[in-house]
Amino acid sequence: MWPLFLPPTKHADALSMSGQMTRWLREDLARRPLHRLPGNALCYQVFEEDDLIVVNIVFADSQQACAIGALQS
């Protein structure tokens, strides 16, 4: 599992990866249904895509996180 909690950085490679992961996260949040816990304090998505399992989380109404893991066969 590779959690994505990347702080701002000046390193071009990390910044590029962070930007791409953020775009994918926002696209997934827009096109896939969100599961909401009571009170809407936490929303999440869990899905498989290609050879990956993806967990997207939205908490405190605006904080977003993504964790991606490789599926093992």
C-alpha cells in the first residue's frame, strides 16, 4: 500500500507525481459513487482498476487522501 499524503515540495519528480495523483483522485471522486458514514464526516470509495486497488477518502468535508495497493494474484 502506498498512501498519498504528500506535502508541498520543490522536487520536480515528486511534484509531478503528486499533481497526477491529485488529478486522478479528483476524477475518481467526480465519476464514482461515494459511500458516506453517518453525519457525512467521512466519505470513501474502494474499487479495483487494472491491477490496483484504490481507496479514496474525503474527511472533514474537504481533506482528501488516496491509498493505492497492487493486487496480488
